[in-house]
Amino acid sequence: RQVSERFIPLAVIPFMSPMETIVGEVERAVNAGHMGINMLGDPSVAVKGLRNLGDPFWEPLWDVCQQLRVGVHLHASAGLAGKLSLPRWKGFSHRQAHCVSTLRNFCTATQFVPYLIFSGMLDKFPRLNWVFAETGLGWVSSVLEACDCEWEKRHLWTEGILTRPSDLFRRQIYVDFWFETVGIQLRDCIGIDNILWESDFPHITSTYPHSWDAVEHSLKGVSASDREKVLFGNAARLYRLD
């Protein structure tokens, strides 16, 4: 923000450092104008010796982010695509492999969200927002329906998961999309207040330089009030923009 008021920067935190160093860096970054942090989906599989995000070790980080009102962001596979997916098939060209890799990002989120919900972290830190960038939209409704079903059948409120998973999601989790038409049709199942549009610039899948055409294609038939939320309003609320 010291460079330009048009940017909403996210801080890359020193997650391999002692917790007091991590917390101090978050405080420094937010004071400098950062509006969130970028995090690995599971440090324990990315770096030997680190702990998964459900471990109490990370709770001071969640606490300071909640107090400072900055969200935790996970970009694409969040460093997990190679760990949670099938090995790459032999004989694929670079383009074929890249297509599969892009779609694996969606699959990573379908596995991470249930962990996040059933860990109890969202109930413990009820004002901490989580943002899944470049993960798409269409998977959300099926995952939430399955989470609600499991929560009900296994009586997980007796284990401290007090809030219905879909309600937790709509209270604290945001998802980004950039090309989908089917996913946005499920907006009422997902939660219209939780959906953010992105151009995905400068990646190869980006809608640029035809972003407005992509917007019109994806949001065809969507009401003006819902369009405003997806294109601007939700992000303005999340990042506390004037």
C-alpha cells in the first residue's frame, strides 16, 4: 500500500520460523498495509518437521489474524497438488500435464475444506476469514452437502463442531472463480456473499484481455444485485474497502 492505494497486498509469512517471529511479521505486514496472509495448505507435508494447520501450534497465528481482521488465503493447490493427487501419467505433453495440474487445484480444495470445518478451527476462531483463490466454484455445493450429511449422521456437535458445516462456510469462507457458468448457477446453495470473481491474470488460464466478455458469459441471467456482490461488493466487505 506504500506503493499504490490500488493494490491489496497479501503477506507471505515466514512459516518455518518460531511462532513469535511469525506473529510479529503479520503485525508488521498489516501495519504496512497488507490485507491478508498467504498460507500453505498443510505445512506438515510441504516441509518436514512442520505441523498441519489443525495443530495448536498455529493458534497464535489465527488469533492475531482474527484480531487484526485479515484473512488467511490459500492459492490454487496451496502447495498440496503433488501430495493429494494421482501421480502424473507418463507420456503427457507439457500442455496436457498443465491442464490436469490446473484442474487438480479444485480437487485440493475439496479435501482441505472438510479438514478445516471438522477440525473445529472455524468455531474456535469465528471471525477469521479463509479465502480460496483460483480454486473454482462448482465443487462447493456438493462438498457442503456431504459435510452437512456427515455432521448430522455422526452427531459431530457432541465433539465440539457446534455449527452446521454449510453455515460455517457461509460465515467464514470465500471462493474465487473466473470462467465457470454452472458453478454460478449454484450460487444460492453456495452462498452469494461468499463468491468472488477473478481474472486469474497473469496465468495462462486468465480471461485477460477479454475479461469483460468472460464476466458476461459467466454471469448471464444473474441479477444486478448478485452481480454487484460477486464483482465488487463481497471483496469490498472482505478487505474493508471504502
